Amino acid sequence: MISEKMAKMASGGSVIRAIFEEGKRLSAIYGKENVFDFSIGNPSFPPPGSVKDAIIDIITNEDPMYVHGYPANSGYPEVRRAIADSLNRRFGTAYTEGNIMMTVGAAGGLSCTMVTLLNPGDEVICITPYFFEYNNYVTTPGGKVVTVPASAENGFMPDVDAIAAAVTPKTKAVILNSPNNPTGVIYPADLLRKYSDMLLEKGREYGTVIYTISDEPYRELAYDGAEVPWMPGCVANCIVCYSWSKSLSLPGERIGYVVVPSDIADGQLIFDAEVVANRMLGFVNAPSLMELVVARCVDEPTNIAGYDANRKLLYDGLTALGFEGAYPAGAFYLWIKTTIEESAFVEKAKSYNLLLVPGSNFGTPGYVRLAYCVSPDMIERSMTAFARLAADCGLGK
């Protein structure tokens, strides 16, 4: 018999992945063109040409024993230096390669960070709605997730007073995700500074240090000129986990990094432990070829225009049918209210081959998430199905 913990997790699985697999099944029955899968955040735009060029040049011209051999557990020094230099240019920081560890995506970075920080029983605050995989990253080393609802009345911004009320002597960290999955909200600098001041005060009250872990796979996806604040510039004791999965359309390559600023509490010790965790968790090191590739593409712009066009097309189409949802400022998700009980809404949508992720999967029932990182053609074709769903739910009457 396998472990009780893993048996429970295996029986539950991932709701989003299950919906994604259901899409494949329905496509085989009805034809792919007649199934409208808004479930998974898999970018529909290809990586920029510079990624392909870098791969070809590296494989063709670099020493294969270097390209495909083991780098340091923290990553190639010149790659980490290139990332530090890019961050310094963008955000006025002074990082070196000693602040950067290459990781197997942001998920690998989050896992390493949790193993580094948490003792069994330590608490990590997550702001609902939130990406439910955080639960696995926190509980694996024995941590406990404490949820705090964002303020729906304030556009799903974090409620600093509610977070303060949830902090206890066992609170070790808070996970922030901006731009946010699933709401698309971007947290402004003034709110982040207020939040930081609160955590510092709570730390003084309890004689503890409370870290903020900033999960940033959507950092480059911001619309209408919106600025995504550099989190460590606003928040004390902040560790950043980043991925190129979305910004360069490389989700399957599993490449990202962790930033451990030197000025956070126990910064050097944390960085050293992160490197050990990278090895201990079995990652050993981030993929060597992709490390070298992203170093060459570190300042490559994201296809904002494509995602922005999809954002407008889906939002305008759904609101015209009577659905309600916040206009996302970032990421590539639309978070809309269900007009009837959530599970019934999701099942009705499925009857029209519309695959939507229930809000309860993010800790906030009564909503659904739609990933608009799909083809514009699919969005346009889906509107007939959404019109039927709207009529079935009593909208437009």
C-alpha cells in the first residue's frame, strides 16, 4: 500500500488537468472544432523566433559536453548573471548571480522555497482565490495552508486587515501572486507597502520573521500600460519565484528561477538551503540547454498584443450576453460569476462543450475561470455555445 497521503492525493488529482483530459475525450466524439476548452493555461502563441534561433545556435556551435552536462545545482553562473543584470536594468536593483538560482519552473522554485522555510506545523497564508497547487507545495514539508479571502468588493485585492487577523506565531510565509491567477488582478505598490508594514509589525509582535513568496509566472502579462511592481521593492523579506512558461510560451520546458535578495532575513542561509533543496527534491538542476537559451532571450518581449486581443474578444462577448466578471488587468484568465449554483453551471456549460474551471477549485465558489490563452478563432466559435448557456441560465430575459 502506498502512503496514505499520496493515496489521497492520487484519488483527488488535478481538477484542471481532468477537465483538460475531458476536452480530449469530447474532441474525439464531436470534433476538436466543436469543443471549447478554456480550462488550462497553456499558451496558444508559439515561442518567439529568438528561442528557436538560440536553441539551434547553442546545439550547433557550443561544446556538447558543456551544453548537456551537469551545471552547478544553482545553475550556470553566466546564466544567473545575465538574469541578475536584466533585473537590475529593469528594477534598479543590485543583484548578482549569488541571488539567483535556476529552477524547474516557478513550481520547482516554490517547492524548493517551502522545503527551505517550513518546519512541520508552520503556517503559510494563501489569498483566495488562489492556485490550488500551492497546497501541495506547502503540505509536502509538513506546512499548513491558512486561507484569507481577497476583497471581492474591492476587485479581489488582498485585504490587509484580514491577513493581519490570520497571522499567528506559527505564520512563516504568505504567498502573493500578481498578476493573479485566476482573477487577473495586479496588486498596486501602495497596497503592497501597507501589507509589508503590517507583516513587519506582526513579526515584531511575535518575535518572528514572516516571508513573502511572490509567485510571478505572469509578470510580463499586463495590459493597458499597467505596471506590475517589483515585489521586493515594496515588500520586506520577499523571495521571488519566476517562470518563462507564459512569457516565452515555454511551459513544457520547465525553466525558471528564484531570487533571494541579500537584504532579507537570513538571506545567504536561505539561498544556500534553496540550492540544497533543488538537489534534495530530485530536480538536481534546471534543464541545462534551456538555461543557456533563456539567458540569450532574457529581455525578449512577450506577445502582449495577441493576449490582449483575446482578452477583449472574450470579455466583450460574454458581457454582451449578460455574464458578469472583472476586466482582467493582467495574466490570461477571465474570472466570471456563475448565474446559478456553481456545479450546475459548469455541467450546463459542458453540455454545450464549454469546458470551464469551477471557482471552488481556487477556494472561491460561485465563479468560473476561463483561460483565454487560446486561438481567437476558438473564442469566436464559442460564442454560439455561450449564448445557449446564457439563455439556459436565464440571462438576457
